Amino acid sequence: MDFESLDAYLLDGMPPKGEVVRRLLQNRPHEQAAAAFYEGLERLGARTPDLALIALRLVLAGVKADDATVTRARDFIARVHAGDPAARDEYRGLVRSPE
């Protein structure tokens, strides 16, 4: 799955969340662990919380989306927004799909 628009939204704020949700729903994977997230996306659309998008991103990468990991990803994203160049690489390392 192509995560480019989701990562771009989380890290850079573009494209708009509504567009990201539309793309996610249009290209829905058959990943059972993501089913509840997609139900939420359908119901909430652009009102989907960013934490839910972060957790979905982790699940789709095969990473356990427990509280600690979601918080870690959120912290990397906040550091990217604050201008920390190393945080982008740390985020990418966390969400890298297992080979």
C-alpha cells in the first residue's frame, strides 16, 4: 500500500485530511486488523482524529499500535512540525513495513 499521502498529511499537513481519508477509503487493504479503523473513517470522514490515523498507519505497516507506540509516533510527528530534521527519519524507521 502507498502511504505517501497519509505520511505527508501527518508530517507536513498536506494534502488536507479529507483528501487523505478519501484516498484511504478508495484503496482499502484487506488487512483484518485495520477493519475497525476503516469503519471509523467511513463514519467520521475528515473528523477522524489524527491519533486514529497514526494508529492505522502503524497497523498497516505491521507495527503493533499500542499506546506506547502511537505516543512515540505522535512525538516524532510533533518534532517534525517543530523543525527537528532527525525526527522525520525516526518516524520513517518506526513505520517501515517489515521486509
